[in-house]
Amino acid sequence: MSTNPRVFLWLGLVLLAWINYETWTRDHAPQPKTAAEIAQQAADTAQRNARLEENVPQAAVPSAPTSPGGEPRAAAGEQRAAGGAQPEENVAPAAEGGTVHVVTDVLDLEIGLTGGELRQADLLAYPLVKGQSKPVRLFNRDGAHGFYVLQTGLTGGANGAPHPTHLATFTSAAKEYRLAAGQKELRVPLTWTDGHGVTVTKTYVFERGRYNIGLDYDVQNKSASPWSAASYAQILRDNIPVERSMFSPDSYAFKGPAIYDGTKYRKLKLDKAEDTSLSLDVTGGWIAGMQHHFVTAVVPPVAATTHIALKADGNKYLLSTVGRTQTVAPGASEVFRETLYVGPKLQAQLETTGPELERVADYGLLTPLAKPLFILLKWLHRLVGNWGWAIVLATCILKAIFYPLSEKAGKSMAKMKTITPRIKNLQELYKDDREKLGRAMMELYQREKINPVAGCLPILIQMPVFLAFYWVLLESVEMRQAPFMLWINDLSSRDPYFVLPAIMAAAMFAQYKLNPAPPDPVQAKVFMIMPFAMSVMFAFFPAGLVLYWVTNTILSIAQQWNINRRIEAQAAKA
């Protein structure tokens, strides 16, 4: 007996488990909060913010006379010349306090003059809901909606001297900066002074079309004493959990802190003591605050040794990285530098921003398979300009790669179909002796050179590709809200009218009719029902995934029909 039915039975069990899980989720879903509960949540959030914000990271790495990258420092004048002057037409009247508004072609940000923190970032190319104008927003100081900021500064450890930390007050020459048409770079300088001869110019550097942000601290020490400092950055966030729902892809993606320690990428869990007590020195590492499709990251210079730590209070976390302490001699200057990333998980930009930073587009254990699959899809997308057709073409390519294996399995299935009448005769002959029936069927398979389990192999090989497709569609922001054609306007979400799942059910039923019927009547009924059961399950999967399965099934039908025709012709001649 072919073991193909067992595969579908397992899929049926998965379907039942899925339904049970979703039923449990609905039965135990959190009830909507009252106004009083929301107010109390905001008050609690404010208290936790105060406890965590009071923390100013201390320089944990021994001081060194070199730069974080281990290279000699360029003169401050050279650094300023490299950036170029800010065009006058892009400088608004001076800002006296509060925030500085920065607009590029892809970002609309608010930078607080307290600490120069990033407190609001709208991603102009990514609407929160497709077809609407409101963009995705990272960062906010609204406790009721989840406190989230990126804070940076220079700290001097325990020497007691004032430093431009995330609590210090900066000044700005303008209250608004805009990237002009044709302008490639926008520099936003903020200034701090200790009143005793030390001046720090904290400059954010934006590039056209990019989500990575340069951060330079130009330190001028005109005092009579040495001045020591270490750069640091910290992501402070109220990590509000996403309610799990089969209708929301967001609920399956990781949300929380993550790091790269120079050798290993790690997602940190706020309910795990080992992670919440994290404190380690790394070289070539980075920190990140992750959510579905979007990320905030801090990338120190590649060769820099930094100290990474995580603190947590309930769902709120503070993930920080601190560089080594450096001393600026009297009359000298120094530049501290690091890179920020605020935006979508665009893998091409992430790869050029930091080592292994593209790992935040997290495909999990299937990364070795999903990443080449994404590269193939991206290449096909450049050819056809549509992610849906890229999926169709990728499916055809994969089908061609596995064609020899599929053909071998298809021949066994076709031969099985030709001997179905003989199998029924054996079942009738040995209906009271299952042991003799089993031996007789095995002898028949051996005489006809049929492998009864060959039909399972393509399915087993196909499943990892299917799962890899799932994670690529789920996690790749490049396919977020990507249209295909007609009614499919978002390949990363379910088919709004369930047309593709219906086509899938019809295609799978046609495939079932092409294959030999199972000898067991119960299994035959399961086979008949399974295409419709699977289509119900797939109805809530991303439309791109259903498109892959439909394309693969149609190609399998064409292949099996051709094989059946050839085998039947050979049997007729014999």
C-alpha cells in the first residue's frame, strides 16, 4: 500500500491542531481595556520610563587613545569639510527648544533637543494600511501607545564632569531641515557645551533613499584639562505584545530586542532570566529593536569593542551599547562615530550598514533555504517587475530542478494506477487474510518494479521549500503590500475573496483524480475530502503562498497527466 495517504493524514492532523489552537485563542483573547485601565497603563509606563531613563550607561571598556575603529582620528576640520555646508534654502528659522523636524525623501523625523534623541520617525514609503496616507511610525513618547525612543550620547563614567548624555540639553541652528531636490546628503548638527571650553557638535547624517543614519560627535576641547568620554546608544521601548491572530501576519513575527555579538545573531526574550541579565563585551557587534518588517539598530564601527547590556522591567526593555573611553587632550579634537538604522528590513541596505545586519529579516531555522529563495525572487522581480509573477516563475524553476525526481515518483504512481484492478482482485481474494494480502501485494510491486512509497518523496522535499516560501513572504518587507493582479493587492496577506484557495481546492482534487485511489475505502474518502480541508486552512495563509501552491499543483497535474498518458500507452502495447 502506498504511504501517500499517511502524508495527507498528517496534514489533516495539522489542520485539526490549527483549528483547535485558533479556537483556544478566540476563547482566551484579552478583553478590550476600559478608559481607566488605559490611563493606569499610561501611568505605569511613565513610572517604568523614569526608572529606566535614569540609567546612563557607564563606560565598561578600558580607555584607549585610538578611535572606536582602532584607526587614527581625522582632524575636526577635515570631518566638517567632508560633509559640506548646509544649503541656506533648506535651513528654517532657529529652534529655541523642543524638537527639530527633519524630512528626507524616505523619512519624516522629530529629534528632541533633550539629548538629541530620535522620538518620532514616519516611514513615508510605507503606509500603515494599504491605500491610506498614514505612514508606519517608529518611536513615540505616548505611554498609552507604547513608549519607544532611540537615545544616544557621550558619557564620562564616574568622573563627575558634565557630558552630553541623552538627558543633556542641545541647541540647533534651525528648527527644520529638509532634503532638497537633487541633494544627496543632509546634515543636522546639534551643539552642546559644558561652559568650560568643551564643545560637542552632534551631527545626524542622512542620505537620499537610505534608512541608515550617520551619527558623528565632533569634540573640541579648548579647556586646560583632558576630557574623557565614551559614546553610547540605547533603545528604550515598551514592547507591547502583539495579539495572536491567524488574520494578522504581525502576530507570527518576532518583536523585541536582538543583538549580534560578532559571531552569533541572537533574539532576546524578556521572560528569560539569561537574556534580561545580558552583559557582555563584543567586537563588531550591534543591537536592534525588532518588529514585523521594521527595525531600529545601532551599529558601532566594525572593529570597535563595545559593551552590550539588556535591562527589562515587565514588557519594557532598555538595550544599550557602550564604546570604549577615549581622552581628548587640552587644545585637541576628537570624533566619535557610529551608524543608526531606522526603517524597513530592506536586506540590500541592511547588508551595507552592518555585519550580518540583514539577519534581522529573520527566516529562522530555514534561513539557509529561504535566503537563496529570496535572492532568486528578487532577481526575477527585477526581470518582470511584479512579485506575484516572480513567485510563479520561481515555482517553475524549482519544479524544473526537481523534475527528474518528480518524474521517477510520477512513473511509480502511474504504474500503480494501471495495476489498480489487479490490486482489487487480490483484496477480494485475500479479504480474510491480511498477512497473505500484504505478501501478494509486495510480490506484485516487485514484479512490476513499482516503489509504493515513491509518491511521498516529492511531497517531503516540497515541504521545506513550502515553509521557506512562507517565511520569505511573511518576513520580507519587500513583499509587504505588494500587488499581483486583479483582486490580489497584497501578497503578504490572505486572499480577500478566497478565490485562490478555491482554485487550489479544485486543482488538488484534479490531482487526486489523476493518482491511483487508495485500496482502503476510508483512506479514499479522506483523500477526497483533503483538498477542500487544506484549502480552508490555506485560506488564511498569505496569498503569495497559496499562489505558489496553486502553481506547483497545476505543474504537477500537467506532469502527472503526461506521465500517465505515456505509461498507459506502453501498457496498451504490451
